[in-house]
Amino acid sequence: MIILYHYVPVANGGKVLIALHEKGIAFESRWVDLHKFEQHEPDYLKINPEGQVPTLVDDGQAITQTSVINEYLEDAYPDAPKLRPDQPLEIARMRQWNKYIDDQVMQAVSIHGWQVNAGAIARAHSDEDFGRLVARIPLEQQRIKWRTAREGFPQEKLDEATRQVEEAVARVEEALANGPWLLGEFYSLCDINFFAYCGGALERMFPAIGNRETCPRVMDWVERMNARPGVARAMAIRAPEAA
Amino acid sequence: MIILYHYVPVANGGKVLIALHEKGIAFESRWVDLHKFEQHEPDYLKINPEGQVPTLVDDGQAITQTSVINEYLEDAYPDAPKLRPDQPLEIARMRQWNKYIDDQVMQAVSIHGWQVNAGAIARAHSDEDFGRLVARIPLEQQRIKWRTAREGFPQEKLDEATRQVEEAVARVEEALANGPWLLGEFYSLCDINFFAYCGGALERMFPAIGNRETCPRVMDWVERMNARPGVARAMAIRAPEAA
């Protein structure tokens, strides 16, 4: 049996939720509320010592890191619809995209997301409460990120992040000249990856980039993504209270 | 036919050179001298627009990113000795190690490596020459790294990097309680990864960490790695002039 510990269906959580729904793999959802810092509660740290979401637990075994989880689903559930191509060179192309998206695109979008969302969460706590909450975060770089989000990122960091998003969108626009998906004809994990971290939020977060004048093929691709039943089901997931 | 563009057999280059030798895959070596900034020459940028080494070219197709290259070799050469386990959960464990090593361990060791090696290379050029060489580096974060290396990294950054190396070595020491290799009985790409970025240079670069008192199992593992014929052959590779 699969259990997924996750938050809202965007970014890290969205990436795995979409893959599970696209593959039609049944799983039990366990909501981890980042607004309440539940990812740093002792019980959750027993499952994922780094205090990050999502974590997939399959038959009692915890697996972390979104791209690792999504390739695990390919390896462990070969009878479900495939989201990874068969040919070695195509697999390498998918992983090059995933590495670029995980390392660079995710970070760039995330700075803007943290500036708005995490900043608001962090400032809603008193200095004392916030200090206590941050002190129990296991990863040093996450502690730094929370403190920076509370104070606000410097403008030059935000501008550089915007530039990286522009570059990523331009790369995807170019790739989509060769077919409906990032790899051409084959819909794969790198489409899901780019959608979860960037594409799905492009129009809302970066309207000056995410529009039909700047990147018509990317905007068509966003529509194709949203029209997929697996994507739509994943995106419709809400917190248990609001369900 | 495989061509590998690479520099000395440590870090990024070492990681792919070891995998190729362990698998016994024949390849043509093309030396790219980082001391001469050859990775940013126009001819090389045609092969890898990011100006990084190594690049593997198989049958005319360029593949970049060391962990992507090494998994490509597993996918494309299934008859060669396997460096990736068969079971989905074991593969996920290998990829979790690889992600941790690529994202965190490599960066931490690299700061010390850049401080010493890249710093010396950078300072050997005049201000004008250095400015010209850095201006043609395609990746912004690489330009920043070169400029910082020339000036020297701040001590707190070096200390934090040392702390991360300590943490990584402690994790590996713990994992090696379960067998001779990081995954237990199965020798895999994550052993090669940790050796190329950290283990193989531990005694030399971090003598206060890499010793028998601090991490006896890691030191035994380094010996086992060095005793492997494929590793020894890869590590013996020298620049064409010196060969």
C-alpha cells in the first residue's frame, strides 16, 4: 500500500500527485500543513528526517526527493501507463530536463513563491515563535531560506530568478517546436516536472512572461496539460477540512 | 562510437571515467584543459553549450550531466557489468544517494577545491585576461564562482562546507555498517559518485575528517575502491602531453 505525505498540489507535492494520478496508482493521502510547520513535527521527522514534503511510503519503505519518487513509480509499477520513454537516449533527454528543472527552474520560481507565501507565513508568527519553529528545521539551507523569506529576498535576487524563469520558458518554447511535449511525441515526467514547478503557475506568477505573445507554444502546452484528466484530478486536491 | 570530453580523473570527470572503465566500455578520450579554459572555447560550446565537462558523445548524440551520463550507460549498455541494482527500491536508494552527493556533497567539496585550484588558475591571469575569460562563460553561477575563487571564499562559507563534508562522511560511515558498499552488498553508481567527489580526496583534502579514528569504515571503503581494477585504470589517466 502507498501512502503519500504531501501539501497542496503545486511544486513538489503537485509533481508526485500528478504522476500518481496519471499512472492511476491508488494511494492514501496524508496532509502535511506547511502553514502549521507540520513537516518539522517529531512524528513526521521519523518518516522523513529532512523534514520535507512529499514523502512516498510504499509497503513501509519511505522514498524522498520528487524526481527519485517519480522514477521509482516507473520502476515499481511497470504495468501502469508509462511516463518514461523506452529508448536510452530519450530517457537521458528526460533526465537532463529533470535535472535542469529540479536544480535551476525550481529554485528560481521558488524564490518568488517563498517571497510571497513563506514570507506571509513567517511574518504571521511572533519573533519568539518563529525562532522556535525555525530552530527545529533539520536542514541548514532551509533555515536560511525561512529567515530570508521573513525579511524579504533582496531585489537583485528576485530579478535574477525572474531572468532564469524567462530563460527556462524560452528553452521550453524552443523544444515545443518539435512536438506537443518536451520530448516531442512522448508525454513524460519532464512535462509534469516543468508544469508543477513553473508552467502551471506561469500566467498567475509571471504574467509578463506567461502570455501568448511571449511564448505561444508554452501557453498551448499549459492548456494541453490542464486538459489531461490525471492532471485535472491532481490539481483538484484540497485540504481535508476544505474537501 | 563513444567520445568522452573530460579533464583530470577526479570530480565530474572521474565519475564518468570510472563508470566507463568499470563497465569496460571502449571510448575515445578528448582532453579539455580547464587550466586553459578550453571548456569555454567556441568549438567545445558547439558540443556542450553550457561549457562544462564532461560531455559524452555516443553515436553523434551529446549527453551532459554526470549522473544522467552514468545512468545512460546503464540503459544503453545492458550487457556490460551492471552498476545499478535491479530492484525498484534499491534503485531509488541509489538515486537518493546520487541526489544528495550531486547537490550537497559535490558543492561542499567543490568550494574547497575551487578555493585552492581555481583560485590559483584565476590569479595566474591578469585582470584584463581574467575578465575576458570569465565574460565568455555561459552559466551565470559559474561566472560568479570563478570571480569568488579569484578573490577567495569567505571563511564562514569554507567552514560551512567543511561541516557538510563531515556530515556526509558520517552518513556514509553509518551506511557502511550494512555491507562493503553504500547500498550493502551491491557495488553501484553511488559508490563511484561519492568516491569521485569526496571519498577519493578525503585523506588529502580533509585530513582531520579522513582518518581511521573518525571514520574507519569509510577508510576501508576507500581502500576497496582503489583496489578495483576499473577504478585504478581510470585514476591513472593523465593529460596527453604527460602520458
